[in-house]
Amino acid sequence: MEELLRRNGHEVVEVLVGKSNSRRLPGFFNRSIQAPVKRFLSPNFLPTPANKRVSISRSVAYNVLKMPTYLKSICYIRRRIEESGADLVINFYELLTGLTYFLFRPSVPQMSIGHQYLFLHSDFEFPDKSRYSMGLLRFFTRLTCLGAQEKLALSFREMEDDEDAHIRVVPPLLRKDVLSCEGTKGDYLHGYMVNAGFGENVMDWHGKHPEVPLHFFWDKQGEEEVCRIDDTLSFHQIDDVKFLRYMAGCKAYATTAGFESVCEAMYLGKPLLMVHAHIEQDCNAYDAARTGVGIVADEFDLERC
């Protein structure tokens, strides 16, 4: 987005990034961003003890206890908006930005961007899951865009704008490294897991199919850069350059259904297996499967790739 704005004659004066103890900024962000970057503490979802899927109860309890810290972050966001001299705030699905606009009504216009705003689109179809979970997801999404004059919903496929909800449907934002990449078909399966607990699932499958080369990426703390299980299974720490190289040359891609990497696989023409780790990814996987670019599974059943 910064590159797109600068190319069209705009100035990006500052970038605010929410941080947590469980997630790291991707390497391409740290290398490519030109504007000054400032960090603040932001809410985050916690996994279940098995470290596979998100635990709603643990996440709610943890974030309620952190509310005094988040209130300080909201005040910090308000101060940075005022002092930066910005003419427009672009919010990428950050809850605290929406709450800042709800509490303090900054005079600077806000635009919210994210694929999640499709969940507020009248024509979006949800998977057949808990109505309670879907309601929570839509409620959370509305909180992130409080005060937004316009919402840009990133989508796998073309959809009409929803004028009543002030939602414009736009294509995904792909980094230029992906756009300049050419896909080839190799003999290995490539994968990414948002929570390292899925590694056991992958190793179980590998034990039954040791002849299939597997290269999976994770962010498991305390592991080496490459955790080599044997000749055909390796777990790699997140490295965006290496990740894209493996993506370009793989036979198929298996992932926990995050929007960005699914879009990258689609662009490079890779068959997709999508395993949801939380309700948002459940919606992503269902929508991508409806588009005809992959299949959905509850576990990493790689034989389906």
C-alpha cells in the first residue's frame, strides 16, 4: 500500500503497527517500508493449549486483563494522528483504531481496508457454522471500522459494491515480489501453519507417506531456522524470501487459510488445501473454495492436495 500511494504522488508520513508477544513483523515489511514505523500494544488472539486453533475464552480473558494497556495505546494512536499532520488515516483492520475514532472523533478522515469487510457485505455467503461465532466475527469487524468513511473489502473474486454498507470490493494487495514471480511445478508440497501445534498433524501424515517431500513454515519459538526431521520433511522459520521461493516451485500449497498467502498461491496457480485455525479463516477457506481455487479440510490431510 505504501508503494502504491507513493507511486500516485502521496506522502506516507507515519506507520503505526500493533504488536504482541506472539507475532513478528514479516521481513518484507521491515525491509521495504520507508515511512517511520511506531509500535503500540494491541489485542491478540491466543491459541488453545494444543496450539492449533484459537481459544475464544482464553483470548477474551487475556485481553480484558490488558484493557488498561490498550487504553494507553488508544491515547497514543489519537496523539500520533494529531501530531503527524496526516490528511487521511488508512486502517488495516486494527481494533484500537476503530475505538480511537469512537471515543475521540479525530477530525482526520479514516478509510478501513481488509478482506474481513466482506463479512459485512450483504451478498457474502458464510459457511454453515455457529451463528453465535459468525455474529461475534461481524461485531468485531464493525468495531474495527468505527468512524470509517469508506470500507475497502479485499476479495478473491469480483463482487458488486454494497452501497448501503459503504463497502467497495477491490482486488487483493499483492507485494511486488509476488507479482514479479513465475511459478513452476516441483515435486514437493509447501505449507504454512499459523500455530505450530499443527506440526504434529503434519508429522503424523508424513509417517504414513515418507516418500513425499514436505517443506512447512511456522514461527515456533526456540526452534532452529530449519528443523530437519528427515530427508523429506523440514520445518522452516518464517522467512518471506525463502517462503516465496518455495511457493513458486511447489506442486501444491497447504495452509491455515490466511488471506494473503492464499491469494499468493492463487496468483501463482497452485492447488490449495486450506485448514482453518479460527472462524475468520473458516470464512476465508469457504469463500476461496466457492471461487474454485482449493479445498477445505479440518486437518492437514495432504493426500488431498
